[in-house]
Amino acid sequence: MHNKYTLNLLFDNHGRQLNYLRLAVTDRCNLRCFYCMPEEGLNFNKKSQILTYEEMERLIHILADLGISKIRITGGEPFVRKGLIPFMEKVSGIEKIDRLSITTNGTGPLDKIKNLKAMGIHSVNLSLDCLDKARFHKITRRDEYDQVMTYYRALLDAGINTKINAVVMQEHNLEDILPMCNLTHTDHVSVRFIEEMPFNGGSKGYKPIEWNHNKILAHIQSAYPDLEKLTDETNSTSLNYKIPSAQGSIGIIPAYTRTICGSCDRIRLTPKGELKTCLYQNGGFSFRDFMRNGATDKEVEQQFKKLFAQRAKDGFEAEKQKSSAANSFESMATIGG
């Protein structure tokens, strides 16, 4: 994954450069986090309904030629799908792909961490909403807390760039915010707090959140008044901070407030091969059907360009274009976390 190329520059209709693909390889997950899906799960896709690894690889090559240089593998839980590591190793060998990362819930096999390290993984995002075993079980409806914490320590021991993603939920894990910040004192980790979003698969109703990025920051500053603001990378989705003398950093992601849309550089492909140029978009063009109906690489490329030229200005505009309010409750697992 060494980018030696002067890549084609790909821009949307608002002048934003696109270079980041979030690729969901499955909608299945072995946890049942209440803010993502109902306890009984979802009407999961059949194997024939999702992209094959070969189809994904074809799309990646086309997108790489268009200027996509960063890829994050997501789900569902990616490691639920068999054959993931060999697929990722192929992707990591595509010369125009500069960064390959993955988001996981940490319940996967520990022995695969060495494979991630060997392929030069850029970062691992670990979904972890609390540091308490009982609360973890209440949130995820599964008893996997010890496994996840073992996975977290194994990532750090392997020297892998690790980020924790924690969804802030008013009635469930506010007491975990400061303990999670405390992890950064000794661990080289980025702890990122995410505003809760409405993508819960209809598992619960939704109302505007009270704990937005401003309130999360104020809460952290109440314990750490000398919290330092870091310089955010271009296109960063998080507002980043640091406790003086800490090893790690703290990020806050305004995913519901959507103050970060103006510099968004990412697109999403769902497990079914539907393109989403915005997280809040309703539906999406099916590249799975397009390819299976015989589209050439050139036709696929032209279709990508056409859709990139019709991108919503921000998440609010995309949400207004939804066909019905019910689509607000689509699960994050079907979109690609």
C-alpha cells in the first residue's frame, strides 16, 4: 500500500474531492446493539444478494483508477464473513490504494491480528461504547465484554494504530465518557465519541439528541479544563483534543449535527453493492445488478462519475430527499458502519 501515483482527482458537484471508500462486506453481526438493530436481528441478506469478493475487487480497481486511495472495511461485523483476510490481503496489494483500514467490534479471532499487521493495516476502529461489563451486555445484548477488551489490548500490543468508537447515549453510557478519556493517559489510542444517529433498524423511536458534540465536549472539559485542541487533519470527521501529557487523543464526531459535511471525502458501498454518496441518503444505485447485467468497466466508471455529480450538499439535504420518514430507521448494519 504505497501510493507512488499522481492519482486522478475526483470531485463531486460541490467541489469536494472524493478519495475514501467505506466498503461494507456484510450486514450480519454477532452483537445486537440496541441502537443499531432489533434484538431479533434484521432480515439479513442472502449470500446471493451481496457482492462477491471478486465483484468488490473489480469495483475497487475501477474506483482506484478514478482516484479513490483510502478504503475502510466495515459491516455489520466484517469478521463474520468467511474469507475476509485473503480478500483484504488482495486489496492491500493494489498499488493505487494507499490506506486500508477496518472497523470491528472486537469479537473476532485474536490470531487474525497478526495478519492485519503483516498487510500493513493503517488503523483499526474498535466499536466499544462502555467500560463496564454489565452495561456492555445491556447495550449489545451479548456477553462479549472480556473478549473485546482482550482484543483491544492485543491491538495495542501489536503496535496497530487503534481508535475506539463510542456512541454517546444519554440513558446508557454517560458515566463511561470520562473513564474512556482516561484510557488515553497510558494507551496510544484515539477515543472518539459519536453523536447518536437514527440508524437503528426500527428498534426504537427517535427524537433529537440532547448530547450533541458541544455537550460532550463541555462534559470532558469539566474534568479536564486544560484540554488541548489539536489540529484536525483535512477531511477529518472528528474534532480532536488531547489531555496534556496523555499518550493518546480524544475525538468528538458530530455525526447527527452534521457540521462536518462541507469537507466530506467519502462514499459508501453497501453489502448489496448500493452506492451511497451520503450516509443519510435514501437507497442507492445497485452496482451489483449493473455488473451482473453485463456492464463493462467503462460503463461502471461512467456510472460512478454520473452519481458523484449528483451528490447532496450535506446530510440534511440528503435526508430531505428520503422517500419516507421510515427510512431514517434503516440499520447501520445494512448501510455500512
